[in-house]
Amino acid sequence: MKIMKFGGTSVGKPERMRQVSQLITADTEPKIVVLSALSGTTNALVEIGNAISSGQREKAKELIDKLEAHYQSFIRDLVKKEAPLARAKAIIAEHFEFLTIILKISFSEALSKDILAQGELLSTKLFSVFLEENGIDHLLLPALEFMSIDNHDEPQINSIKTRLTQLLQQHKDKTLFITQGYICRNARGEVDNLKRGGSDYSASLIAAAINANVCEIWTDIDGMHNNDPRVVKKTVAIEQLSFEEAAELAYFGAKILHPASIWPAQFYRVPVKLLNTMQPEARGTLITEEAGSVGVKAIAAKDGIIAINIRSSRMLLAYGFLRKIFEVFEKYRTPVDMVTTSEVAVSLTIEGSPELKAIVRELEPFGTIEVEENHTIVSIVGNELVQTPHVLSKLFEALADVPIRMVSYGGSKHNVSLLIPSAHKTKTLQLLNKGLFGLD
Ligand code: ASP
Ligand code: MG
């Protein structure tokens, strides 16, 4: 069985949905198709939730109406015959009525998750109507019946496996299943989600749960690129990556793949393919256990990074100092990305955090604290990078004029990370594109 996941832009227009239907029927292999919400929908639902939670009910109503109008015109183009059009209208009415009812009841965190779930519920149901109209046999699998997270928000892979296998067993006659990405149930049984961009994670979890042959992630770019195409002019798609390389790139800013989506596929050894809905014949990127080649493969950048420097002479020859510092970050559940130390100081980075003030306050007893915002981590990733001759010299030669704030080297064999002020990001990525890949 194979998994095919289509992102928001791949289902965001009626003609794209039509194209998705062609892609999923191009061969007869049994498959589970995972869909995101139509592009823009989840953002709109976030806005609606924010408006309701801040008591701006009129604004929320306006946003709901605007979104509903978008769906109305969407189905008028998508569905042609009368009966399916009526069904599509009824689906829209049901979900927007739900949003309107929410306006009237008191807001809660659980309710905001219900609001966010509407996007994927709508996209899959409408797609199902479209498939039906076109005589494409399939079954809609409700993700809320099998996808679940525990009380640490971690997916429960074993129960997902059990429930999904049971569901598939009940429908042995079917070869095409459609389901929602992103949404799940939490430990309290409420509707929840796998965080923004989480449809990739859903796809990978499903692929792991049923031991799929391949997990295809269809987006609007022809695979993972060697550099950020929004920042540098010339980039090339990478043909092959190891899971580890892909995880580093996704974590350090490559937007194409949700960082958490690597581990399930990696653990259960399901190859992942990144493919382009707009250009299905492109080779895309294949992610497997093996790395294929040695040396620099790609650069990714993650913005919004804060550097924290803790300087103290008490650190000199002391032990236990780092533990105490890290305990502060643990307490505030804030992940640390980069760390460098000298004998009397430690610098580390976090992503922008609402807890920053509290963290700094708790760090103050340990020494002099300096906080520098607006930084970017630039990560250079490639198999055995650290052992590859001349990588470092080329890197630093290319960046001779860039004020590098921190360097992390040797933590993994496939990654060198640099911290730079965000104002220098564009220049840094361009210089590295030339210096490491010979691309302008
Ligand atoms: N619709 C959700 C989002 O926009 C999940 C996803 O698309 O992956 O974040
Ligand atoms: Mg995505």
C-alpha cells in the first residue's frame, strides 16, 4: 500500500483537486490519500479562533462568512451535476453552521481545536463528493477514529496501528482511502491536531502504522532544494537524502517537510518521496536510510532565533553548571538548538519564546546574561560532511565578511550550523550557494 499526501496548495483550487484525482488513479496500487485543508483555510480558522477568544464576535462572523463564500464558489467550479452539488452544499452548510454556533458559546482551548479541524474535514469531504461524481470508488476514513496523541502530545503509534488496521480490515473490498491530515484526538478524547504543517506528520504516521511501501508527500515544489529558493536565484532539487539529512534540513528551516514527520518513516523504514503536484513528472527527492553520496547537499535557514549568553567566572572548573542552566530551559519546555561553551561562558539559542523573560530572570543568578534577538541559524547539511575535505575552509572563505556569532560543528557528522544576525541571511545564503555549490 502507498500513502499519498497532498498539501494545501495541491488541493487549493478546483483544477488542482481534479489533478489530484488523476494522480491518485494513475495506477491501481492500493492507497491512502491524506489531504490538508485548502490553502489559506487553516490561517483563516486561526484568525477566527483569535477573534472569538478576544471577544470580537462581529469580526469573527465576518471572517466566517468570507470563508464560507470562498467554499461556495469553490464547489460551484468543482462539482457539476445537481445531486453532488447539493451534497457539497450540505457539507459546507453543516461545517459553517458549526462555526456559527461556536460564536454563541463560551470560548475554550478545546473549542479552538474544533475550529481548526474544520479545514481538513471540509477538504476531504468535498474531495470525496468530487470523486463520487466522477465514479471513482473510494472510502472516506475519519482520522478522528484512528489518529491519536497522548497527554504529552505524542502520537500513540501502537494504538494508531491497531485502529487503522481494523478499519482497513472492515473494508477489504476498497483500494482507495481518503483521510484528513493534521487532526487527531488527544488523551481526553477531544479533537486536537498535530500542530501547524502537521499533515506531513499524519502521512508519515499512517505510513509507519500500516508499513506502507512508500510515503509520497506532494507539494508545489519539485522536492527538497539545495538552498532556499525564496532567497537565492538558482537552486536545484536534491535527488536523494538520508532520513538524518532530511530531518536536519526540515528542523533547520526547509519548509517543504514538517520536522517531526521524519521519525515515523525512519523508524519503520518507509521511504519518503517529495513530489510536485504541478510537475508530476519531475523526479523529486527520495528520502531513505542510505545517504547515497558524501559531501554538502543542502543549506537551510531558520529565522527568529534568540542567542542567550551566560557569563560567569563561577563556571571556571565547576561541574554541574551546565545542568543547572539547562534545567531552566526544561522547566519552561523550551528547546535549545545550538550550544557553544568556553571556560567562563556559554552561548545557546532558542526560538522566540513567550517564556523568554521568565527564563532570563531564572538565569540571572548564574552570571551576566545577554540576550540578542533577530538571529538566523544557517545549517549546512550533508552526509559525512565533517570528514569531507575542504568543506570548512570553503565555508569560512565564502563567509569572510559575514559576522558569524556562533558555530556548531561535530555534534552530528552531517551538519555544521552557523548563527548569524538575520540582516545578513540573504547575503549568507547567496555566498554559500556560490562558495559550496558554484551556483549564482
Ligand atoms: N492545514 C494545516 C496547516 O495549515 C496542516 C497542514 O496543512 O499540514 O497547518
Ligand atoms: Mg506543509
